[in-house]
Amino acid sequence: MDASLALQYAIIAIAVVISVWVVLKKQFPGPVRKARIALALPLLREGRAAWQQKLGRWMAPAGSSANDAACGGCNGCGPDKKG
């Protein structure tokens, strides 16, 4: 297999992985969040290398504040918003 064909296969594989990730996030946000937590928690444990903890923080889903959780997280209300 020559280099150009291998490069083409690599680009297609990357595009497929990105496409699958986007579809999973759109269609199954709960399980994707749980999977990200399950992958990130072992990396965030005490005693892990700094690069592993940094990777775990990057991989972990963003937390939500108490105000976001109370109304569903749209964050569309505030002093300058109506309703």
C-alpha cells in the first residue's frame, strides 16, 4: 500500500470517528456523559501523573451550577431577561 492510499484511509477514519462522536452526543447525551465520567475518574485520582490528571480534567464533562440544574440549564433567565 502506498503512502497516499494510507493517508486517504487515515483521513476517512478520522472523519468517521468525528461523525460518530457528534451523532452520539446529539442522540444519547446521558450515556455519553456517563462514559466521559467513567473514563475521566480514574485519571483524576490522587497520585496520578500531572499529564494524566490534566487529560482527565479535559475529558470530564463540565459541571452545572445549582441555578442551571433547577430550571433545566438553559440559562436564559436573569435580571435583563423576561420570563
